[in-house]
Amino acid sequence: GAVASLRPNISHNMFSRFASRFARVGVRASAAAAAGVATGAAAFAFVAEAKATSIDINQAIAYPTVLDVVGYPAPPKDLLGDLSQLDAQPINPKGTVYLVEVRGGLDKRPGGYGHRSDSIPICNSIIAEGYKCIPIFYSDATYDKVEALLKECDGVVVRINPGEVPGVTNAKVDGLLRKIHKLGVPVMAQPEVQLRMGAKDSLVSIRNLACGMPDTYAYYEIPDMYKTFPGSIKDGPRVMKQNRGSQGEGIWICKRADGKYGAPISLDTELDLMEAVDNHTERKTVGEFMKFCEQYIIGENGQIVDQRFLPRIVEGEVRCLNIFDETVELIHKKPAEGGLSATLGSGATYTTYAPDAPQFKNLIDAFYADKPKIMASFDLPNEPFPLIWTADFITGPKDANGKDTFFVGEFNCSCVGITKQLYLCPKVAKAVDRVVSANKK
């Protein structure tokens, strides 16, 4: 009856356009037409007929009246990109989740429609979990608009790759996300988690766990390095790691040139050095090398981590890819013959294994025993794990039972990509559901 009373006020062409566009998403033509032109109780009654259906966000943005009726405030169009691959949204969502990106950057590749290649698949999986989920782009110019959306949502998935992007100030993004986090909205992962877990000194934080080594040190001030490093290199080979960079630059394997470990050492003792970025070698005295390393301490976030060298690094690293608290994939990264670096640029080869691969059982068992203590080791006991993160393990000496031991050489939780593992997106979505649901309790 209500449709009949409304239809005379709608031109035939207008009615046909509404009906044809909304038929694609399963909304009855009558309900769609009414929602498009009516407000108040009558409109809600028609939308109620389609509660079990979904609404296409592209079409909804074209008809903001419909958006308002179904409780979907329209995101400002200057925050949106190409949504043609985004699935239809549920009309009665469990909540609202925004995936935050920035425009441009090296992580935007063909096939991503201007987004990261894994962003839309992640959004679609979150939609499948029953949430409204829309990817939005942050820029300094739209700070206030982004803030307004995030303050009112139920969760934020951060997919911003570290680096310089025009129109984006990293400190402003971090400040916004910290503000949203303090308001009680789950930010996955919030900047403090990325900072503490992703920095090289995270290895100092975990040194008392099974996956860490107790003789691991961090140098935040130049005098600290001059005080401690000569003693650490005196007794065995070491690895010095700067905090910046991710491809092995500024990571040095240090050995006494005379091989006389345990013997007295001085600033004139010579060291054989190899940089992991390309396996090139140099020779410097202890004093010369520390002077050279001062550059890694000076400046923003400057620090060096001094860790015991594990000779079995020649066998490679084992990367554990984790979705929240579950290890989902192992990647064995084997260096090129004669090399120590496990980066692709240095010629390393990568082999993928399931997490239950028998040769890595010792690693997985010990890692799962450590997991309940990992976030607390970063002084973040109440923070959940990042949605997607990695831990790179180096093989250590055999234990008393003749089994391999493994120690973490690096964590990474700064926008780890899963473009080649899109089948993991539903696991990411389930993790989002766990975090958002726990926050509502």
C-alpha cells in the first residue's frame, strides 16, 4: 500500500533506475524505491523487508539517502578509492571496521585498483564475518574527516607501509591512531605495538624467553657501545644491527681476525666484518668499527643491538608467518652458497612449509610456549598480537637431546603483506572479529 501511494510521485524512469540498480544486491525493487525517496518510519519499514540482504557500497554512495536510511553514514568521497571489487555490505552488521591506507607508495601494484593488493581481499573477508568494512585513504589534508570516521567505528585495520609518501606525515598518522586507540577503539596494530615489536631492541625485550638469547644488548648512547662491545666481541663472534632498514643494511657480522676468543682485546684488535645486505667484507679495528657505528646511534630512533652470532645462519633463517596468535606458514630462507644474508637480493632461496613440518617441531613447540609471554615482554601485556606479523628464527646449537634450537633474529609487524597468500584473509577477518568482540565485552 505504501509503495502504491509513493509510486505516483516517482517518474517511470526514476523507478526503473532504482529498481535495476538495487536488484543486483537483492533488495526488492519496492523497498529500494521507497528507501530512495522516503524518510522516517516509512523508509525504515521498507528497508526492514530487506534485513537479510546486503547493500553495495558503490551504489549506496551514489544514493546517500539510502545510506542514511540503513544506518550507513556515507564516507566522504575524497577518502575513497576504487571500490568496484568490494563485496556488498551487510545491512545489519556486527559493527563497523575501517581499513586505513595511504595513496601512493611502493606497496601499490597493478591489480590492486589503487589499493594494496591485499586490502580489498582483507575487507571482503571482514565483510563475510558480518562487519561493514570499507577501505579509506588517510592524508594530512583529510585528517579531520578520517578522525571523525574512526572515532565512531568499532575497529581500525592499519595497512600503511613504512616510508615517505607525499601528503602524509608519519608522525601525524601515528598521533591520530594513538588518539583513536586511547578512545577505546581497537587499532590493529596500534603504533606502540609496531614501535616496540618492530624495533631491533625487541630482541633485548625477549632475551629471557626461550626464543631469545640472554647475552643480547642495546646501545642507545655512544658511550654504552664503547663500554660493552669490546667485552662482547672478546669472547665470541657478534652481530651488530642498526635499527633502521629492513634488507640487511647496517647489519654486521663481526669476528676477531686473530680468532683468539677469550684473549685480551684492545681498540687496535682487528675485526673481520661482513654486511648482510650484500655479503661484502671489510676489515677494521675495534676502535674504527665503533667509530663507524656511531652513525647508527645518532638521530631519530637511533640504536644498535649487539647479539651473539649463530654460526648455523649459513643454513638460513626460518620465517614464521603469524595471523594473530596462530603460526600459519613457515618459510625457510637459505643464503646463497658462501653467503650469510637471507634476503632475496643477495641470492637466497625461499622454501615454504606447513607449520606442522616435522623438522621444525622443536621451533613451533617452543614458540607456542613463549607466545603468552611475548606481548608482556614488550611491556604491553594488555595489547593483542598484531593481525599479521612475522618472526625470523636462526638455528642455534643442538640441545641435550640432539634437537635443533632456534632463536629470534627479528620481528616484523609493520604492514606485512599477504598478497601471495590471499587464502589467509579469512583468518585475518576472524582475528579482527576476536579483537572487536573482546573489546565490546
